[in-house]
Amino acid sequence: MKSIRGRLFLILMITTGLVWLSAIGWIYLSTQAKVEKVLDARLVEAARMVSSLVASQGMDPAKAAEFHVAIAEPHPLYDRQLSCQIWAFDGTLVGRSSGAPGTPLTETDEGFSETRVHGETWRVYAVADAERGMRVMVGDNLSVRDRLVADVIRGLALPAIVALLALSGLIWFSVGRGLAPLNAMARALANRPASDLSPLTQTGSPSEIRPMVDALNGLFARVGALRQRERDFTAFAAHELKTPIAGLRTQAQIALGAGEGDVRGNALEQIVVGVDRTSRLIRQLTDLTNAENGDEAGQGETVNPGQMLELLADDIRRHKTGSVAISIAPELHETTLAADPFLFSLAARNLLENAAMHSTQGGRVRCTLHRQDDSATVMFEDDGPGIPDDELSKVRDRFFRGRNKTPMGSGLGLAIAELAMKRMGGALHIANRDEGGLRTEMEFRLSVKNDT
């Protein structure tokens, strides 16, 4: 059942029905016990009355056996409920009431007993009169008792059924009224424009709905932040692409207007630099999109950091102008990390490129590995100017370029690296070296094993 109202109604009706049935069962058992107690008392009273009439007033036993029937007007449904017999000790039937069987109601000398006579069960009370040698037996047909209890239950069941039907209508109406705030919220959301991400008001909302309202408001806030990030991303990307494209156009015009010589050659070199910068920016934008919108990092994949860094270093050497040496520690080749190769490549490439671009001419970028019991850290160190302390908290922001920026920088490298590390369950650490330069660390809280 998909309807909350229908589900609540069904649950309430089932529980109410069970309580109703339990109450009827309890009333039945209680009524039966009380009826039996009252009727047993009546048997005792009737038997003793007949015995007393015979003993004290010398009444004819046959007439005394009929006396208890005439003391009250019988109900048509319970006519001849009681039967009386008076037997002599020698087994002679002295007297009996009309309708009483001709055989003894009980073989018990005195007290209560239950016997079957002609296929019917009787509840019998016997009183013995030793002086006159007679025994008075007063019996109650149990089928009549059962009919009496059943009539009482039927008398209660009919109003109970009517009340249950009325209660079901009230439950259906009440559940509908209880769910009215949800319907009101649904109408408010249906009429809200897609651009409206303002929080829902909680004034007057029931406490049960407030967690849902809080969750929706949290979702609106996240969607709003995502939309703002997309707008910022588009604006920054357009700005960053406009600058190198404008430079390319200017340098192309210079090259076209210049003859053979240094001016033309320098313009062509600047065009190559501009193309490289634009290509890198486009690649980083693509990498950022892939890292942000891709599937979760694969489980069970591994990467050899030394081999991966060698491939990245070779690619950077082919495109990097100047002489910057990149050294990769041997232990990186001897280690296997449980990490996603694509995400590891994204993070390592951007950290390695940043280190190479900020290093001085003739400088060195060092790639090392630090291992602990529960982590493995790949470190990149350069001998560049580092990052001013007041900018360390901002360098992970997209498109942020500090005072020590380079012409090829776009402000995306560290943002891409951090996003890739988060996707792999690791962490990115950035710090200035005491001896100068910057150290970036890729920390993996994953299993590590040596290949040796």
C-alpha cells in the first residue's frame, strides 16, 4: 500500500479491532463466570427451599418439586431451565417437576456435579434429608446457560459493531486531518518556482514534519551553493580563457605584421606559450569536471606511484620550458597503493606541474614516500618561493592565484588535487619548507604493501 493515509488507517483499524476482540473475549469469559456463579447460587437456593418445604411444612414432595417453578414468571427463551427431582434413598422417584427427566440427574449424594442425561449436560445440586430418607436434586441445563451467555454477548456485539463502523469513519477523517500539513507542504512545493531555493518556513509545523522541513532546507542550501559554484565556475573559466585567447590574437597579428626576424619569432613563441596555457586550462577544467561528477573511486584497484610519477614527469619535461630536474625516490617504485589510478594521476599531475612551474631555473623537484603503520604519504618538494602564510588557507579555492603566481597558472591545480584525494578517501597537506620552497603531500589512509 503506497498511501500513507491508507496505511495508517489500516494499522489503526487492525489495532482497534484486536483491542475490540480482546475486550469482547474478556467480557465473554467474565460474563460466563459471573452467570455460572449466580446460577449455581440459584441451584443451591432452589434445592434447599424444596428440601425445607418438604421437611418443615410436610408438603407433598410432588408439589414441592413444582414449587420453585412458580416463584417467578419464566422468560420464553429460558422456560423450564430448572428441573427438580426428589428421590428416596431406595431409588424410588418420589416427585419431579414438569419437564424433568425420569432418570436421576446425578449419582452424587450431596453438592454440585455435572452429568449427562439423554445426551444433555446438566449442572446439578443435591441435598440429602437423612430423616425422611429423601434426596432433592435441582438441575440446570448447561445448553440454556450457554444460550444465556451468548445472548448477552450478542446484545453487546451489535452496539460494538455500530461503534466500530463509526470509529472507522472518525479514524479515516482524523488521519486525513493529521496529514493535512504534508498536503499543504506538497502544494507549497508544487507552486514554488524552480529558481526559488529559499528555506521553507517552520512556523506552526508539527514536530513530526520538522525533520523533513530541515532536510529539504538543507537540500535547498546545498543546491543553491552548487548553483553558485557553477555560476562562479563559468564566470572564472570564461575570464581565464578570454585572457590567453586575446593574447594569442595579439601575437598572431604581430607575427603577421612583422617580417622575418626576432619580432616574428618571439611572437610565434608567445603563441606557442599561449596555446600551451590554454590547452592546460582546458585540460584542468575537464579534469575538474571528471573528478567532481565521476563515479565513486573504484574498490580493489592499485597503482604503483613510482611508475605513474615517471610517466607524468616525462610528459612535464616535454612541455616544460627551462631546466627543472624531477627526481623520484626508489621506494616509490617498490610500493603499491590501493588507490584509483585515474584519480591518483589527476592529483599527482597537478602537484607535480605546480612544483615544476614554481621551481627556479636549474632547480629540482623531489618526489619521496613516507610510510607509517596506517598511512602512506607521497610528498612533492620544490625550491620555489613557496606560498605566503596569509594565502595558505585560500590556495585550495578554485581559480585563486596568489602573489607568487606563474604565467601558466590557472588557480585550479590544488583544487583538483584536493578533490581527487577526497574522492580516494585521502587528504592533501600543503606547507612551506623551512629551507624554502613548498611541500605538498598526498596522504592515503589505505592499505600499503611493499613489492619487495
